[in-house]
Amino acid sequence: MNEQNDLATRAKEEFNGMAKQGLAHPSTKPVLTGAAIGAVAGALLPVVSLPLGLAVGAGYAFWQRIKN
């Protein structure tokens, strides 16, 4: 339970930092890159839509930033 709270706290702090600092925050560019890669994959794959690919790509990149 403590690990989940810690992860949620880190995610909230990271998201708030990205929202306040914009491109100056160190996580913003990797998350945007992940979103772009996901959007391209969504456009190329017939099963995945562009918005879904974008969201999954951004979510994966964000997860990589906060999981440690």
C-alpha cells in the first residue's frame, strides 16, 4: 500500500511540475516524444487509432520517468 501511495505521489508531483514548467521540465520532452512515437504507431497499425497511440505512448514514457 505504501508503494502505491509513493508512486501516486511521484506521478502527481511529476505531472504538476510538467504543467508548471512546461518544456523546461526534464520529463516534458521525453513524454512528448513518447506521445509522438505512439501517434505514429497508431496511424500505421490498423487496430490502434491515432489518439489511442498518442495516449499510450505518452503514458508509457511518463511511467518510465516515475517508476524509479
